[in-house]
Amino acid sequence: MKSFTKQFGPGIIMASSCVGGSHIIASTQAGAYYGYQLALLIVAVNLLKYPFFRFAFDYSALNNKSVLQGYAEKGKGYLWLFLTFNLFATMVNVAGGTLLSAVLLTMLIPGDIPLNILNIIVLFSFLAILFTRQYPRLDKVSKSIMFLLSLITLIALLIAFSRQTSNISPDFVAPSAWTLGAIPFLIALMGWMPAPMELSVSSSLWVMEKSRLDPSYRQKRLLDFNSGYAVTIILALMFMALGALAQYGKPTPPLAGGQFIRQFVEMYALSIGEWTRWFMALVAFICIYGTTIVAVDGYSRCNQQTVALLRQSATPSAVSAHHDKALRYSMLFTTLSAFIVIQFFSSAIGKMIPFAMTASFISAPVFAWLNFSLVRQDKQQKGWLTYLAWAGIVYLVAMVGVYFVYR
């Protein structure tokens, strides 16, 4: 088993970072609102985005440099664009994930511990795990989280199936997901499924770390990447099924507003049984905590290397992705900035996260094209991936257009 798990790394880490808001909220909402109508759409969206995450893996494994270094070779303007988006996402998304993790801990831990103390404990745990031997620790934690999350989500799904009843409201009229009124929700669902496009940049840095520790990873990368990507799709469908089994056809409005995590747990407690409250809180905590700890590492690596590349005058390809000391400083910045946001802007996080999601959504075609152009110039892509990538770019541009029309 140890020999088998060594074959995996960045692909599973990427999967852990994907299973956050797009799965526990968007996928669950899709099932709660529309039953199983959107199952094929979820699969299709993931397939259309597949090439751009795959290109980041291929580029870093075959060229021994990150896509950030590729961006730098195209022009430093791309680095500034990426850093602007990434710094804002660093502060907002890590703060939001930390706060949600702390809220879930209040449901899991007996006693009345102040929420701010739990925020500090969560942030400190990120540093305790990642501050030394950053990548090896992240690798082990991500594999453990994905195993636990997959197992307990499957158990939750089996429980929901076993407890399924036909208590759909008599006057319930099944809504259609294929109407103009559903477009805002569909845009939110597709925009962050499976993850923001800039996650591909973090993935390329993890590929470099894995390749440095295991030179044979280059030949094993596709097994790792495809396995991780498949897991994200399967989990998205499982959360959709959970939402459909627990909420579809019932009058209670599902998962609305800033209290969605509490509503998420409440939904299953009311639908399946009060005894599931702690269990579903555990599912949510592992999901959110796993996404956030990967975000701390990924955002920190990206910020660290982007700054290093911007400080280089001529030879960005000479910048190494492995600067332990600089990475520690970057992680300290990430956790400290998240703490400051929680302390002074906690009431505004609910508004900042949608703004960060929108920025990532609008910038997705840009970073998709950049990743595509990097492998095109090296003639690394295969024929079917090229066709799928063109279809993906058309889809991403069209989605942004639809967003501006219907926002």
C-alpha cells in the first residue's frame, strides 16, 4: 500500500483543493433544487476544463519549470495580473475557509469555546503541519483527507439511500434547470466546477516538488492526475445525490445566505435523522479544512514564486520553486493576512468571497489560454486534447458572456 500511494501526489492534492465550495455547496444545491437533472452537466463541465489542468501537469513535468515561469517568459504583465488575483484570493478564501472550519468545530467539540480561539487554533494547525517539510506533509495530509472524505461521504450517501422516503410535498412542482431563471445558479455551478482555473498554477508547483523528490514521477503523472480528477467528479455527483435525497421536493429552502454551513448540517439532520448531525458536520469539516490547508500551501507557493520571478531581471527560468525559507515567510503572510481579515472584516467575508469567485470566473479564459499556449509552443499536446481545449475555451468565453448578460 505504501508503494502504491507513492505513485500519487499532486493529483490527489489538487482533488483535495477542489472539494470545497464547488462540491459541498454548489453540488449539494444542484441536487436539492433540481434532483438529478444536472448530473450530465456536471460531468461535461469537468471534462471541458480537463485540458487546462492537465496542461499544467504536462508542462511542469516535461520542462521542469512551473507555468508561472512560462508566464514570465511571455511577459511580466501576466505575472502582475496573476499576483493581483492571487493576493486577493489568498486573504479572502483562506479567511473564509478558516472561519467555516471554526464554525464547524463548534458543532463537533463539546463545550463553549469562543469562535475566535477556534480560528486561531485552525490557523495555527495549518502552520504546525506545513511549516517544515512542506510538500511531504501536504502530500500525506491530502491523501488522508481524501480517503476519509471519500469514505464518510459514501457512508452518508448509503445512509441517505436507506432512509429515503417519499414525503415529497403533494403540491410540489418539479422545477426545470433549463430555464432563463436558472441561469444565475448554473453560472455559479459551472464557474467553480471543479475549481478556479488558477489552481492549475499551484498544481504545477506541486508537480515540480514531487518530481524533485521522485524523478520517476514524470512517467506516473497521468495516473496521478487522472485519478485525482476522476475523484473530484465522483464526489461532485455524490454530493449532488446527497442534496437530492435529503432536500429535493421538500418545502424548506435549501442552503441560502451566509449561514449555509449550518443549514447544510441542519438539512440532513431534519431529513435523515437528528443522529446524523455530528456525522454531517464531520463531513463538512473535513471537506472545508482539507480545501483550506491546501489553499494555504498553494497560494503561498504561487505568491512566493511570482514575487521571485518579478524580482528577476532576465532569467526567470533560473528561479527555483524550492525555497523553503521564502515559502515559510509566504505561509506566515497567508495565515496572518487571513487572521487580520477575520478580525476586522469578518462581517464582510460573505460579500468578499462571491467577489473573489467572480474575479476567478472572469479570469478563467485568460489562464486557460495561457496554459494552452504554453504547451502549444512546445508542441506537447495530443490531437484530442487540442480539440477538447478549443471547445473548453469557447465554453469559458461563452460563460463569461452569459454572466455579463444575465448578472
